[in-house]
Amino acid sequence: MVGGANRQRINPDQIPSPVAVQELDASVHEATPYLTSNRTVMPPHAATRFTAIDQGISSPRFMRLSTYAVPASDDVLAASGLPLALVVQPMADLAPEEEPIPVVDFGPAGPPRCERCKAYVNPYFQFVENGRRMRCNLCQFASVVRDDYFCNLDGSGRRMDVMQRPELLYGTVEFAAPKEYCARAPKPARFLFVLDVSAPALVSGMLEHALAGIRAYLYPRGPPDADDGVEIGRAAAHPRLPAGAEIGFLTFDRALHFYNVSAGLEGPQMLVVSDVDDVFAPLQRGVFVDPVSQRALIEQWFDQVPKLFSAAGGVGGGPAAAGAAAGAAAAESVFGAAMQAAHLLLKETGGRILTFAASLPVVGPGALKYREDRSVIGTDKERQLFEPADYFYVKLGHDLSADGICVSLFLCPKNYVDVATLGVLATLTGGDTTHYMSFEGGRDGDRLRGDVQNALGRTFAYDALLRIRTSNHLKPQEYFGNFCMRNATDMELAGCDALRAFACSLRHDGKLVDRDASFQAALLYTTGDGQRRIRLHNLVTPVTTEVAQVFKMADLDAIVNVTMKAAISRSVTVPLKEVRESLNAQCVRVLVSYRKHCAASASPGQLILPESCKLYPIYCLAMLKRRAFRTGNMSSDVRVASMRFLKSMAVEESVAFLYPRMVQLTQMDPQVGQPVYASAVSQQLRMQGVTNVPKGIRMPTRLRLSYERMRPDAAYFVENGVSLFLWLGAQLPATWLQDVLGVGSLEAVDLTMRRLPVRATPLSQQVRAVQRGLARSRNGYMPLQVVRQGMDQFLELEFGNMLVEDQNLDNMNYVDYLCAVHRNVQNELADSR
């Protein structure tokens, strides 16, 4: 509860803090495993490092509901003002200490399913009529149990073999898919690397760093998380490539260059296609090879490509020498033709394309025009810049998706590249678009290398299809994320990695009469080593007719994630001003609803915040300060890249991105930087004799995001999962600078360094351990940027934008925003009397 609206009477220490909430949640869940069957306890916050024990309901890593007390009717939902939605992250990674997902093979018959709604058997199916029928927990239909799955029931009505049936014990399980689930014979994954070798790619350093990132992943020369000195985070724990996987290469400038690296050749062979108006693949064999058996030839290819295209005149009409020869003609690249060629190479098998581009494609198929118009930014017409300019790429994206080909784009331009148009290839195929604004190799090279290695290292599902099923009288209404839909129920995902999350808003088409509501997400996919699987996630939660209970069991992390995704979807149909206003209105509506239905007797001068949603205002303010939504004269490329990034973001990542983490690096406890071990380990690990599993690094105490919390004689890390700042106070002791950075003064600090120097001092080791812990707790590579107080104006502005509780980016500070929300709540209540 926050006292009156007067700005001077509000103590910032008394208003709700994400830091305090997350610390309290961590104190409960980091020491004790979370039992998924305990439906009276809210799941851990997304930012908490928890260990989940699957007891018939899927871990919140995989599925989260906006409220774990589902409103029984649309009237109850409307009275709460909260959205009813489900967020699914089907390929999320488990914690190292958790039990692996069991795999069940039912043979050619496939897994048992409900005859009416086609839901898969799960722990909440009820077996009746002496085990001859099974009642579906979603539609309540009693299907006949087939003979090969029949088992007698015990005195309590449970199957006598339940302890030997993983599908009846665990909320998350995988089934081996029979042949009828395969449109084509599944094969190990194929990776095609498509690289721009035009003059801009050479001059900026994009080609050099892209090749370095791919090579470091395929053929590491050191510890997995330290290739080329780049800390690449959690993805480094995965194997380098799936067993049986094959790789291939395609380069392009004004022509297409195909490569044969098959066995028996003395060196890589290149075939050039200069006629790009009618693209064809001149090679049918030798393009895709085993990266292990053909390592020698592939290593030759990595060595030769930079030299080949830096030679004067290029290849097949390619670029002139980098530097002075980088004229207008040499800058041209046939991106559209390259993607058509990549499609032809993977059409029969499906696979994954990682494409690196350095400029706007202005020639060949899919040629685009510069359409950045500063005069429309901030007007109703701005949203036209958020949509694809050419149907060529939309059609190509649909074709790639239909053939099970996922595209990941790494756009590294100096200027405008039309992210809205090119990025649709990734959006429709389940991939992602990474945009490096004004790319410079010296500044951005480490990030590009780290991003490439992370993208390749994540758990990945190929040629996938995701369907969400719900209880009777609940229906999926709208879907959010990167996918292609050809019907009303199935999300087609040519690819889906561990970070991709999909949201689904739900609606009532009748009153829920059952005590529980059930949700099931089924992902049909192919593993990297060529096995067709069905990954199943199940969630069952109580139904309520009480608005107070809806609020009590609300999951704010999921609500914010869904609200953000829905707002981004609206941004292409309504002006951004209306989107921002709707975000504010949603926050006010939730608080008004709580006041009306749960705290009607409170004094009108008090702002009453529901316990579960007391952080809603600060998260709403944080959303308004992100590039996707904030006001100001901003490049459409930058804004669209942010929108695409947020639209597919998982709940854990969105919480970290909206409210970054800040820790102080001076006067640290000696235990900071030491490993933290899991409170419990899986049975599989215990059988292997493993009893201690590190789950992270002990961190300094988190601080709230405001300059008021910072001291000029201290240093701080601030990170949001994408960027990592090292802020150095103007009065930071010279001993700290010498011990950690090896310099005697702030003036001597190198602002271009992207990695902390390795020093033998205890303080250096402790600070670097904290940085490693931050990196490994996130899923992406975070480039280090040093900022000195009062000395680096532009960098301090960027750093200040991370401090969401302060006034910045034409938005209020946290206290003022909370006061504004309170006034709007009072006005709404007064109008409703």
C-alpha cells in the first residue's frame, strides 16, 4: 500500500521494488525444490534460479499462465481486468540438476489419444470401466483403451502399472513419433551458412568476425566458454553439433558462389552463378558434408574465403579490394537470390540457414528501395515502416516454412537495411533477427562471434508443429511469436530453439463447470540427430468464481510478457501513440478492478496494489522506455529489430530485459564469486555418483536501478541479458583500477575493451568471476562496455537508459509514474460512482 498521491510524501524506499520481490522469492525457492503438483503455491518467479520436480504438471520453465486460478466465466475475467493467456516455451532447457525428460516409444501405434479432441494421454486422464476406457481431462470424453495399452485398476481406481508409465507420472514427456507423423523421412540436421562477401561486409569486418564465430563453434581451440576469449553463456554447455549433422556454405555479392567440399578433393571447389534472375543450384552433391570427416577441407575454406574476396575485382563480378575500391557498384549484393538458392539447397531435407548480410539488397530478385522517411516518424504513417515492403520476402518466408527451413538473420549494416522486410524470413520460419546498428568490427565483432556461437549451441527443434489444447469452454484466441499459421490451430515452426516462447490469449465460450482447467501443448518436431518426437507439456490449475482469487494467483511475469507481445502485434495496425496509451490504460484498469472488487473499503487517498501485481507499474514504465515503444526520432530499423526481439522473447528473458540487474563491485563479501550448488540433483546424476551440481555463482546484493543508489567511489555491473555495462565512479580508488583493469587512473581506461584483463590479484579474479556468473545466467552474449562517470557523455546516456527508475527517455521516474497511475485510478473510481 502506497500513501497519498503527493510527490513529496512518497519515500522511494517504500514503493514496491523488483529487487525485494525477487530476493524474497529466491530465499524460498533457491534452497528448496519446487514441487509442480503443489497448486496452492505460486511457481517461482522467472528470475529465480530454481529446481523443479515434475509431479504430473509441467515445470514453469515450459508453461506459465497469467493466473493460476482460472476465471470460471468471462464475467469474472472481465471484472479482474487481467488477461487470460498461456506462455509456452516448448524447448526450454532444464537446470543441470533436474531429471531429463523421459522418452516413451509406443511403436507403430503411437501414443494413446482422446478420440474426440485428440489430446495425448497424461497424468490427468482418468481410467474407468475397469480400465477399458480413459476419460480425457480436457474434453471429458471417455475413449476406448486399445488392447496393447490396457491394464487393470487397483482398489483406488489407478492403473496397476502407473509407476512404470512415465506418461502417467510426469507433466512433460516425449513420445517417439510413428511414421504417420512424418511428412518425409527425418534426417540429421543440415546447416547452411550464407555469407555476404560484398565490399561493405569486408570493410566493416563482418565477414571476418562471422567466419571466426562459425569456425570457433565448429572447431573449438579452448574451453567451450572461452573461444577467442568470448564468454558465450549457457549455450556453451551443449554438444557442438548433433550426431550426423552436415554443413554447407554459400556466399554472395553480385553473384552466387557455391562450394564443393566433398571427400577426395585437394581443396574446396567454387562454382559461380552470375545470372541471378533465374536462380538454380549447380551442385547437387558435395555441398553438405560431415564437419568432422571433412575438417581439413573446411578449414581450408575458412582460410581461403577472406583472401579470395579481398582480391581486386572479386569473383564473378564480385567486390573490388576492401577500402578505397569499395564504390557504389561494389557494394551491391543479391540477398534475395542468395536466399532463393539456399531454399533450393535445403528444399528436400529441411534444415537451418544462418545468413549474414551487410547492406540493403538493391539488385536482383527481391531488390529493395530505401524507404526510411524521417518525416513520418512519430505520425500515424510510421507503422507502415514496420511492415514488409515487398511481398517477395513474405512469399519466400512461407515457402521456407512449408519446407521446414528455419532462417536466422545477422544483419550488420552501416546504414538502413530494412529490417521489417528482410526480417520477415526469420519471423515466418521460427528464427530470429539480430541487428547490429552501424556495425563496426572493432566494436561489434566480439558480439557477433558470441551471438553466432550461442545461436548454434542452443537446443533446437527442426521442422516443428505446435498445437495448444484447452479445457471445454476455453478457446485459444490469438497467438504471438515467430511462426507461420496456415489454419486456425497449428503454429508451424520450421525451427524452434530453447529461447523461443509463444503466447496464446484465451477466451471463454461458456462457463467452466469443472473444478480444474487443463492445458496441453504438443510440439511435433525432429531432433538434431534425426529422430521424430512429440514433446508434451501439461498444466492443470483450479477454476474460481472469485476475483480476489484470480488476483492472488496471478503471475505478473507471464502477464507482462503477454501484454508486451500483444502490444507489438497491435503496433502494425494502430499508431504507436495509441499502443503506449493502451499500455498505461491496461495498468490502470487492473488496479481499478482490484480496488473495486478486493479493496472497496480502503481510503480513496491510498493507492492499493495487489500483492501479486504490485510491480505492474514499474514493468509498464519499463516497457514504455524500451526501443519498441518509446517516443522520439528513432530509425525504423532499430525499432523494428527491438519489436521482433521482444515478440519471441521468453518470460525469463523479458523480466531481465525490462528490469536489468545492478550489482556493486566494491566492498564485496569474500563469498561473492564462489560456486553455488543445487539443493537436489536428479536420480540419473546420483547413479553416476554426482552429488554436487553448480547452479551458478554467488552474486553481490542486487541494487535498485537509480543513480540515487550509486556511489561515486564504487564500480557497478549493470546487465539486461543483452548488454553489460561496467560503470566506474569518478572517485573510484586507484587501487581498484590497478587491481582490476591494470591502469592507475580513469583517464587511462580503454573504452574499447570488450573483455576484462586477466590479472593475478584476488579482486580481479572476484570481479571476473562475477562477470562469468552474469554471462552464464543469461542465454546470449553480452558485450562489455565501460562507462566513466562524468567523462563519457554518450555512453553515460546509454547507461542511464538502463536505470528505469530514473527520469529518462522522455518518460517519468518511478515515483512520478506511480503518482500518475494513482491519479488515473482515482479518476476512474470517481467516474464509476
